[in-house]
Amino acid sequence: MRDTTFTEDASKIRTGYGPENMATLRNLAINTLRDAGCRSIAAGLREVSYTPFTRPLDLLGLS
């Protein structure tokens, strides 16, 4: 899931805790979209990107 949607294998982050931190953030995004009822993670990411300054915060209940 992370590789196909987020192209994780092509990531240039390779040192320190960077890869682990990014994997955690990607998992957070996937699980948040699933909890919000998105059946397709790619479609959910596109929908959230339409209003990037408010929609992700709405999903997390922070706005």
C-alpha cells in the first residue's frame, strides 16, 4: 500500500530516523483516511489535496 500510493521505494530519505518517521507518517495518513471511510486511499489523498490547509485538519478533528 505505501509503495504504490506514496512511492516509498523511490524516497530519497535514507539516513537516521528519517525513513522510520516517514513510514509512521504514511501509516497515519492511510489509517486516518480509512477511519474517515475512504475506500480508496489514492482517491482519499486526491480529495484531501483539494483543500490542503483545512481538509486534513478536519479529518483529524483539529479544526
